[in-house]
Amino acid sequence: MRAILLASALSLTLSLVGTPLIIRFFRDRGFGQLVRADGPQSHQVKRGTPTMGGVAIIIAAVVGYGVATVVFGIALSPGGLLAMGVFAGMGLVGFMDDYIKLRRRRNLGLSARAKFIGQAVVAIIFAFGAQYVAETSTRLSFIGATAFDFGPFFPLFCFLILAAASNAVNLTDGLDGLAGGTSALVFAAYVIIAYWIFRQGGDPTFVNGEIVPELYDGVYSLEAWLPSLALATAAAAAGGAVLGFLWWNAPPAKIFMGDTGSLAIGGLLAALAVLTETQLLLVILGGLFVVITLSVIIQVASFRLFHRRVFKMAPLQHHFELSGWHETTIIVRFWIIGGLSTAFGLGLFYADYLTSATGL
């Protein structure tokens, strides 16, 4: 618990203090947001606001995690290092996308193919590290692993979940603080989930310094238990960094996280889901991300098939903007939806624990 508290507090402080420095640095170099001409007209006033603020989130979280794990001796957890590696790796893909946009002064960065290749490289490295170093289960999971095993297709699955989660957060990042506030809630949920798995891990039996799997009697699987404390610390570090950034990203935003932040956040959430064996539960915990992504899919499908639009504009938050809702109203109401989704997901997690541990 002390590692979790230190990681969150240090990341929060670093992000809160460091983001203004990032704002000044990017503003001096003209790294300002480019706004789509066909987007909501109310967004035109945001043109020139510094972007790529995800750099502050990533630095603060990595430092917070690193210090906390070194101080409390869990730095060598393969699962924790893999999760933070995905965080930084996906952030690098997003940074390249943001940087190309700014250098070319247009709202197009990496091509879709280049972005997917970057995400695929990160996902494949993560998949092999998770399977062969962290010894993570390759089976599909909801709360705990199911009987369906991906086997040799596990890297493909990792690519799909990492790409889906990172792009979902990216689509949500359309209003000041919307993605940041929502992701902070999901990170908080994963702090609780990962720490709960750690606390319910039973009393592993060691022989010559190694755990004997046959004698492990925890409520959750050994594969989920082993990295759980490090994963709770990683989620706490990321959550603290996002909250510190949100102070400056709240409307009217003084800086945007850009693809640098949104891809990193989505990638870490997916990694946490894989390593804690809660892959399908992430769909519920991040329900707002799912709804917003579905709005884009529905809009594109409807237009291509029927040449009609379901929404005034996609993603969904822009539909409500064009319907006359104030930006802050949309953000707060969407936060409420995100909070309810997270609470429902945690309720399902606890209900599953009661069933598994007590038979209730």
C-alpha cells in the first residue's frame, strides 16, 4: 500500500508542477493545437493551445512508478515493467503523430497504416514479454481466465485490445478534460482491482526461492497475482499523473494531452486488463470510451451504407455540442456516465469475488 500511495502522490505532484513548464516550453516553440475547419466552430478559439501534454503525464507517471518500486523493492516485477513499457511505447507512437502534425502545420500526422504498425510493434513486444517473461495467461478473461485459449494468436489479440483501447481514448479526447477525467476513474478502479488481487493471493509456498504453483491457494490465479502489486502501483502512478495534468487541462484547457497522452493511457489500460485477467471487464469499466467509439462506427457505417448520418457529428460529444449543450455540461455528464460504468464494473468484480471466495 505504501508503494501505491508514494507512486500516486509523487506522480500527482510532478504532473501538477511540471505541466506548466511543458506549457511554456511548447508555447515558446509554437507547438499549438491545429483545429479542423469542419469541426464545431466553438473549437476555433482553441487554436494555438499547446498540445502534446501527454509528455508530462508519461514522465510524471514513469518517475513516480520508478521511485516507488525501487524504494519498496518491487522494481523487478516483469508485469509492472511491461505495463509501463506499453505506456511509454504507445505514448511514443502518439508523440510521433503529434509532432508530424505540428511540423507540417496540418491536422494529419502519421498515416493510419504507420500508426497501426507502431501500435502493432508495441503490442507484439508486450505479448511476448507477457507470455514468456511474466508468464501471463494466454486465455480470454472476464474476471479471471475463461476456457478459451488464444494460443499462438495471443500477440494478435494483444494488438487488437491495445489498438482498440488506445484509439477509444483518443476518440474521447475531444473536449477539455473529458478523456483525462474518465481515464482517472478507470485507473482508480485498477488500483483497487490489482491491490485486491494481491491481498487475496493466499500464502504462496516457496521452495529454493521460487513459488510452487501446485501449492498456491489464492482466490485469483497465480498469473494474475504475481504482478498485481506492481500493477496497482503502475495504475496509481498513471492516475496521479492524469489528475495533476487535469488541473491544467480542465476547461478552458491551457494544454491538450494530444495523441501522446491518449494513446499512452489507452495502451496502459489494455495492458492492465491483460495482466490482471480482466480483459472483457475493461469494456464495462471504460464504458464511456466504448459508447463514444461505437458512435463513430455507427456514423461511418450509416453514411457508407445509407448515405445518412445518425449523429450531427461524431464522436458523440460533438453531436451534443452541435445540439446546443455547453461544453462543460457535456464533460460533467459524460464523467457521470464514466463513473457509473466504473462503479458497475467494480461491483461485478466484487460480486465475482464473493462467489469465488465464499460461495454466496
